[in-house]
Amino acid sequence: MSLFLAEHHGERDDLNPSEISQLQGTSRNTISALIRHLEHDGLVERHLDDNDRRRFNISLTNRGRELVLEHARHHLTTIGGCFAALTPGEQKSLSRLLRKLGQATQSVGNEQAEQAEKAGTA
């Protein structure tokens, strides 16, 4: 999904393993193993970085892109079915509450990052 989003919302059609690791919030070793499996299944391909020949970048194959789109459609249909159980008013209330929770979560995360930075410089 990170590769798909990079293609459609970024300026690149590939990412290096470190970038994928950071976006997914997981270790580089975990991402490297995942990339090997996805490459074996023909869903991604790796190629040398044009600017740094010691590194390689990962991009989706056509088959990988089709699988992501299929998964996204299925996911949206499932989520839509879940939300259909709520009235329009309940959906608005839930949306408002989730936005509020998201803002609070972001504030807490920012505070923790600031505290960690201060602790690192002390």
C-alpha cells in the first residue's frame, strides 16, 4: 500500500526499503523479508537507485498494483457495509468523535516526541 500511495500521491513510483520501513513503523529487517516474499510472488520488483548505485528501490509490478486495487475495493465495500448499520446521524456523530480522538492522539504523540527530544539533549 505504501508503494501504491507513493505512486498516486507522491512524486515517485518507487521507495527504498528504509522509507518503506519508516512508513510502516517496522524494522528494516522485517521489511526486507517482506520485500523478498513479494518479489518472489511477482508483486514488487527491485532496481538500483539511479543516484546511489549501492542502494536499490522497490516498485509495484502490474500484478502487485492490481492486487492492491482489488484489496482496496474489498476493504471499502466491507467498511461501507459496517457503516450502513448506523443511521446518518450516528455516522456524523462517529465521524466527529473519531476526528476528536485523532486530534488528541496526534497531540499526545507530539508531546511525547518533544519530551523524548528534550531528554536526548539533556
